[in-house]
Amino acid sequence: MINAVLVFNNSGQPRLTKFYTQLETSVQQRLISEIFTLVSNRPNSSCNFLPLPPLLASSSKSSTPTTPHNDTPSLVTYRHYATLYFIIISTSTESPLALLDLIQVFVEALDRLFENVCELDLIFNFETLHATLSELIVGGVVVETQLDKVVDGVKAQGRVAKRPVNEGKGALGLGGFGRGDGVWAGR
Amino acid sequence: MSLKECKKEIRSNDMDLKSTALMKLTYLEMFGHDMSWASFNVLEVMSSQKYRHKRTAYLAAVQSFRRDTEVLMLAENQLKKDITSPTPTVISLPLMAIPHVINPSMANSILSDLLPRLTHSHPAIRKKTVVTLYRLALVYPETLRPAWPKIKERLLDEREDPSVTAAIVNVVCELGWRRPQDFLSLAPRLFDLLVEGGNNWMAIKIIKLFATLTPLEPRLIKKLLPPLTKIIKETTAMSLLYECINGIIQGGILDGVEGTAEGEEIARLCVGKLRGMMVIEEDVNLKYVALLAFEKIVQSHPHLVSLHQDVILECIDDADISIRMRALDLVVGMVNSDNLMAIVGRLMRQLRNAPIASSTEDPANDRGRQSGVVPAADSDDSDAEESLRRANQTSNQAPPLPEDYRICVIRRILEMCSRDTYANITDFDWYIDVLVQLVRVSPATKLSPVMVHDELSDFGIPESKGDVSYEIGYELQNIAVRVKSVRREALEAAQSLILVDRRAQMFPTSGNGGQGVLEAVGWMVGEYANLLTQPDGVMTSLLHPSTTQLPSHTLAVYLQAIPKVFAGMAGQDQISWTPERRTLISLLLARIVHFLEPLTTHPSLEVQERAVEYLELMRLAAEAASSTETGTDQSDFIDPPLLLTQAIPALFTGLELNPVAPGAQRKVPLPEDLDLDTPINSNLQYLLQRADLETISDADEDDVYQAYNERPHIHSEAPMTAAERLEVSKSEPSSYQNAAEEEYLDPDILARRKAERRERYKDDPFYIDPERDRDSGVSTPLHNILKSSNGDELDIDSIPIMDLDLESKDRGFSEQRGREESTRATVKRKPRRNFEIMIDETLGLDEPTSSRGSSRPDLVRSSQAKGKKSLLEVDSSGLGSLSLEGDGNSKLDIERREAEEAEMAKALKEVERLRLEMQRAAERIHPKDAPLEGTLVKRKKKKTKTAPIVSAEVAGEVVEGGGEVVTKKKKKKVKTGEEEQADGGPAGAVDEGVVKPKKKKKRRQVLLDEPVATGS
């Protein structure tokens, strides 16, 4: 099953964090920063699978070749789109290549919903981002892989707000968050 | 500031404002700002009528609720309410939130609301419900029992929406590996779904599930083969292709069809495709997953993997760390005595040549390579090849090795070499050199003062302690102990490591890496001091001022080694006690005393204790040395002081130390006549008292002084019995004999080996030909050490040496060489030197824990520590014990409630019938009394429950006021009191059979009361 889905930007600021187990907020942050360190040091030519971050590696795979436990997260898959990293942490019951496709479906769904999606959309439409994810994955199990159905599912929940045109591109990070108030209140 | 604002807003009565504030908090939570204080506000917003508010609140709950969130109990009602909402979008909210907040008690009560949702008209609701039910089962496995038949019904329904079917397959796949036997009955339906195709994600899951089912049902193999072959040949999706191959290998399908024409075909197909993934495709992801697949099959089908050794070994040097790691894991599994040296050689080269990583690597070159999202295709069937396309750009520069990777490589080398008590090692000289080289490349450690303190507690265990150099040292020590034939060489290496003036050469130039090896090395030079070629140098290094800076546990080992080395240096009794010798020894002793003195106040108790002990011993020895007269005449043989030649060496020599299996101590049988209870001397108290008195009376300094210095006394002072000394004299020559035994290689064999080796390593970059070396004038420090320390007695040429001068060689060339060498190794077997490797000593049969890799107890330890749960892990072990087929003993609330209701209805009916019957009977006997007394007894009954004595009183009262039919009435009354639903009407004792188990306790009390009542 899928243990966590993370999205953060090139400087490591989270844009979406979804953990399918209850985890202390501080531990979540540590895990995010560990994964970011791993992922940001990788050249583009390398493959889309990360070695386990120290937090996860310590208790799982040791050097002994015992049978891998299917409950332990053992796979960190990521894809890099423009300014964003999409990361899925999963157990060995998931197929690594299929997870890459899943990320692609997720991003394509967002792209359809926002029409040429960019990082800013995800900041201002935080809820839609989560809604899209929960159309794909519920409780760590994939419920839908058809792009159309994902998009329809999100649209059924209400109108997807468009990005305000006058907001510049300097809105990355928390600065943008402050100005985002108006958008939320308006919906 | 923003947080404060939110705090204010969230308390407002305006729901819109509240919900906006909540969303801001949820957003901030993502950045690590705690919002647990707002959990009640989450509930408030959750109960709003507006969907928009609800959605915000549910998201907040999902993101912020933790196991210990107190409002969880209150949220339960809201969840139940929203699950039964008529609007599908509202139902979705609790469905997606429940997996995040569920706990066992909640699972129990929500189940009844959730089950009807499985037949909701909306497929989106149905599929989410299935998954939510699965998560319920994870926290409370019993919930699956009522849910499973309904889920199964959905799965078997062919008109079901494909999305729902896919979701169910996902869940079944998750459940499947826990209890595959429960899902065999679904095989036909799953097979149809696989053949129909359409959804690649689902197909992958089905294949994964089948891989767990085939071992239970071999007939499936024949059935599965055609569709799988078809998929492999036809599919455009790389992920599906890969999982097909994976499933075929993992499900044991290859074994199942072995020998048949089909089997040949499929085996060829799979292996060919996997190899293709490794070499032909220019896709790094495929390379990675192919390695993953190889890793899975290396245990069961090593022959299949070894066919591709060439491509796999290439991956060890891949630019990508992820791929390297996978290759490393894989290689550890496929190592054997033929390829060990080639593989280790590759890894060693990697460690030596790669620069040490700087943690602040600039990721700038990663950014902005792709602008915008690049949608590949419209459906999830999009070809993996296309969607995974990446710009391929390999840098020429060797990637820096991250520290943990470095450590990992070193650990793997040690693991490979030490496996099965060095079964794969054919050349221990080589291994010792590898270890010495590893010390040089080991990364620096960050030992915090706290850690140093902690280490004191587990003193003496050569455990990793996070520093891999301890493990290297442990290996070196292990070889010295186990392989007697190379003990001399191991000691040579140890000596070179411990010499202070060599430190710059032997250890990494920067940082404190490799220092951990000193602990084991210190032990070695002490224990085998007689094998040292430069005891003076070693002693100087042990006494070097820098020694005191070592970690306390290493220092303690050093302290132990000092007297041992001293004993070796000063203990010869064949040499006359000349003035020169006396001076030398006195000087040496003075240095030791000088070194030990400050350590008697060392903060570490272990160090302090040893320092104090040996300081005293050394002072005594100094006394003995200075007081023993030397011979004036050169020809005269004067015995050196016995303290030096007998007593001190006797402290440290004895039986050989042998490795002992971890469980051996436990297996030592208790001697039958062992009696630990009877005192050895019943007069102990008296003896102790006398001893006290004696010491007081005898406290004469001169006496003590003399006792230590007079020769005959020294003999008796030596802590050794005659029998022990006999053993010593026996064991010492035997060890020499063993060492000599190893030299049975005749000169001609040695010469041949030498020539062979030169031939074999002619092109090996790791080997320096001494002749060529002399020409080039370039020499390695290691070489120098060996040359200078060994003199002529050792065959230098027989030791392969890591070439430090690799820069001049082309890298590609050497890689090619390595490959060629590995293939050649399989053709031409090198002559194996016969090493006798001591295995762990144990009694009786080996226990499973010590059977594997017993030379590395740390491995055993680490596997024991495995029980620890990983972060992020969702434990599904509860499901393992749940059988879906049979009915379990413990029933679920919902089932129990149904059963109870039925039982209750039956019981009530019976009670009613009996009541009527009794009433009729009572009316017949005593029309007036019955209702009155019924109430009276009921009131008193409360007391009856508290104490039997009171009940006796009650009984008395009843008897008094009762009248003629005492016994009978009493029975009735007590019963009436017991029947809680009864309103005073008498019920018979007959209804005992229908009373529910819950009331058992009370009923027993009643039976107890009755004799009292009748008796009074």
C-alpha cells in the first residue's frame, strides 16, 4: 500500500503532505527534509527511485537478507516536474513503474483541473489539490487510475477556482500565502 | 502573527470565517505548525450544514488528528451522520477521512453504518467504501468477517462498475499476501479480469496476487502461462511487462513448467526481457527495477542471475547511487568464491577513487530542465516507455560518494567476505590487505561525547557503534583468532596500524576515520605479542602521549595490551641478566609507569581500574629489576628476576582463545554434584575475623616488601597452579607447531604460486609487480611497510597489493579488465590454499541463531532487533490470524448484537410465559400476600447482595412475617428480586435456564442464600 504522498518545491517547501498513518508533525517535517536532501542532490539523469531516507532505513532493511516484510515502506518513488517534486512512499506490494504512472495521472489531473497547472495553483487551491489526491488514493489504497473519472470526481465537489490573474509569480512560499486570504474568502 | 489571527478567527461565530481560519491552519500545519489545539474547532466546522465547510473541516481532521486526539470520540457521531447523508459528495468526506482517524472501538461502531454503503447507487461511493472497510479491518480485523461476503459479492458481480472492481482488486491484493488460502476461490474471477484486460493497474495487482496464490495451487500455473506470455509479448506498458516477469519468477511459475517446451519459451522470454531492461533500454528506471527483480530471484534462482553477472557488475559502478545500492544488495546475494575477489576489487576501487561527498551539493543544475507539466498520454494505459522519458545526460566526473553509501559498501564487503565463516575466501593474505586498505578509506565519524559515554556500558563488545571501522577491526581480530595460518600476517597488519609514526599513511588523511580499528588492533598486539616483529615500536606507540586521547574503551584495551607486550619483551629467561638488559628493562618500566600514573585518575572507571592494577604490577617489576644483581662477568649466566620471566608472562599466557558460539555457554551441562547451597567453609565468619586480626598484627612493611622480592616467594605468589603451568608448557609449542605446519608449502610450490600469481595479476590494476615497481619508482606505503617489516622471511610477492597509483590507468580499460577477469575466474580455478578456519566452539547441535554467519554476531543481533516497527508502517499482522472462511470464536459487536437480540426476545417470551404460570399458581395458593411481600423482599434484597450475614437477617424477618409457606415463598421472593425487569410479580425458580450468562453471578448468590433461609 501507499504510505505517504508528498509534494514539495525545489527549495523543499511542502505543497502537499499526506501520510496514511498518523505521524507526529515534527517527524513528518523531518522525513520531508530528509527526502528533500536525497532528491535534490540527484542529477536529472538518475532513476526515479530513492534510497530509503535514514528515518525509514533504520528500522527496515538491514544487511541480512531476510524476507522483506510487506508492511514496511520500502520504496520511495519520485518525479520532478518544473518546480515541484512529487513523491510516493510505498510498500513492496506496489509496482514501482506503475507508481510512476500514477504520479503522472495525478499531475495530468491537476493540469486538466487548473488548465496548465503551476505551483501557484496548488498553493491557492490547497483543498482542490487534496481533493484530487483523495479521488486517486483513499487510505493508502489506489481507488482510481482513470484520468477522466478523477477529474469528474473533483469537479463534482464544486467549482475549481482559477488562479487570479493579477497575482504575480513572486508568490512562491509563505509570502504568497498571506496574499491568498482573499482567494479563500471569495469562494 | 498569522497564527494569532487564525486563533482569533477560529473562535468567531461566523462559520465562513471559522472555516477559512481552519484552512489556513491546515496549510500551516503542513509547514510543521502544530494545530492540535484547534481540534475542537475542527469538529465545530465539521458539523456545519454547508458542504464547503465540511470539506475544509474533514481535510483539517485528516491532516491534524492524531491517535491521542481527544475529540475523536465526539467526531464519531458526526462521521456516522455524514456516512448516512443522502448527498454522495458528503458521504465521500467521512469515507476518505476514516482511514486516517480510525481506532478499534470506532471501527466497531462505524461498521454498521458503513456496510450499507457498499450497495450505494454511486460507484464512487462503493469503491471508497471498500477501501475504508479494509482500513477498518487493519485496526480491528474482526470487522472484515461481516464485510467480506459483501465485498466478494461486489467483486463477483460482472455488471459492477470497472472502477469499483479495480478498487476491490487493490484491496484483495493487499489482503492476499497475508492469507492467500482464503482467496483461492476467487481465482477464476480474477483470471477472467486479467484476460479481459483494459486496466493495467488492476492487471498488475492481479498478477501480484496470483504470484502469492500459485504456490498454494500449482494447477494455476498452467492456466496462467498463456495469458502472461501473451501480455509479455503484446503489452505496450513497460510496467505491466515488468510485473508479468516479476510475477512469473516470484510465483514459482518457472519451476512449475520446467522441462516443458512452454517452460523453455517463457524462461527464455523473461530472462531475455530482463536483460534487455538492463542493457538495451536507455532507461535508468528500467535498470533499477530489473535489479530489483534480480534481487528477488537471486535467492531462489541463483543460476538465472549469475548468467547476467556481467551487466549486474556494471551497475555497481553506475553513476546513480540508487542503482548502485540495488546492485550492491544483489551482489551480496550472488557472491561466491570465484567472483568474490573481482567484486570486492570493484568496490574497493570505487571507495578509493571517488571524492568524498560534500553535503552541500548544489542542486541548481536540476532545476528548470522541464518547464510546465508534460502530459504524455490521456489514459493510464499510457506507455511507460514514453511517459518515463527523461533527458539522458551522464556526467563524466565520478560522482562523490555519500558517507552512508561508503559505510554501506564497507559493511557489504565485510559481510560478503565473512559469510559462512569465510567460506568464500580463498586467500586470506588478500583479505588482510583489503581490510588494511578499508581502514584508509573509511569515513570520518562524528562521535559525540554522549556516545562515548554510552559506549562504556557495553564495553568489550566489538559492535558497530555506528562506526564501521570497529567492524573492520573486528574482522581483523576475528581472522587472527580463527585462521592460525595467517595469524602472523594479521599481526603484521595490526602492527602497522598501531605504529604511531605510520598513522599518517595507514589512516585517512582527513578526519578521524578508521580510528575504531585501533581497539581490535590493540587487543591483537597484546594477545599475540610473541608474533610481533617490532615490539619496541609497538610499545612506543602504545605509550605514546596521543594514546590518552583515544576513546576510553580503546584506551582500556591498550592498557591491557601494555603489560602483555612488556611480558613478551622482558620475559626471555634464556638471556643472561646483564647490566644492559637491566638498564633497558628499567627504562622501559619507568616509561610504562610514567604513562600509567596519570591514567589512575581517568574518568572512565574501566581505564582507571586497569591503570591502577598494572601500575602496581609494573612498580613491583621495577623493584625486582633494580634489586636483582647483574652478573659482572659476560660469560656468567645470571637468571633474570622470576617476576619478569615467570610471573608476569604467566598472567597472560594460557590456553588459546577460541571463538565460542553465542549460545554455547547456555549448553554447558550443570555438574550433578554441584551444590551451591552448602557453604564451602562453615567457619567463614570466624576465618574472616581472624584474617582481620592477622593483617593488623602482621602489618609490617618490611615483610611485605620482602615477600615480593625474595625469589622463592615469587613462585608461590604467581597466580598459577602446577597443573595450569603444565598446560601452558604444552600449549605453547603446539601453537608453534601449527604455525610451522602452515609452512608446508614447499619452495617449489611457492615459486609456482608466485609465478602463477604474477601471470594472473599481470593486468590487474590492484597488483603491483615488484619488479615493475622498482622501475617506475612508485611504491605504495603498504608495500613499504610489508617490505621493511617482513624482511626476507616472507614471500612479499605472494601478497596482492592495492595499487595506489591508478590515476595513470584508463578507467574504462580497468573496468573491462575486471569483467574479463571475472569471466576468466570461472574458467580457470585458482589453486586453493587450504586454510583451516576455526568455527565457533559450541556444545551439542547448533542453534538456528548461530548457524548462519556465526562469525558475525552483530548480524545475529540485528536480525533479532527486527521486531521494531518501521515509521509509516501500517501494521496488518492482525489480519494474518483472521480466517475469513470459518467462524471465529470472538464475535463482532454487530453480530453479537443480532444474536443477543434474538436471544433476548426468546428469553422475554419464556419469562412472560412463566410469570403468567406462576401468577396463576400463586393466586391459587395465597391470593393476598404475594404482591405485598414481593415488594418487601425487593427492598431488602439490596442488602443481600452486600453480605451473606445480612441476608440471614433478612431471611429471619421474612420467616417472622411470612406465615406458613416460608420456604416456598422465600424462593419466590428472592427470585423476584433478581429478575430486574419484574415489577414485583413473583417469577418461579424454573426460569433459571433462560437467564442470560451476564446474570450468572447474581444467580449463584441466590443459591447460596437459600440454605441460610431454610436453616433459620
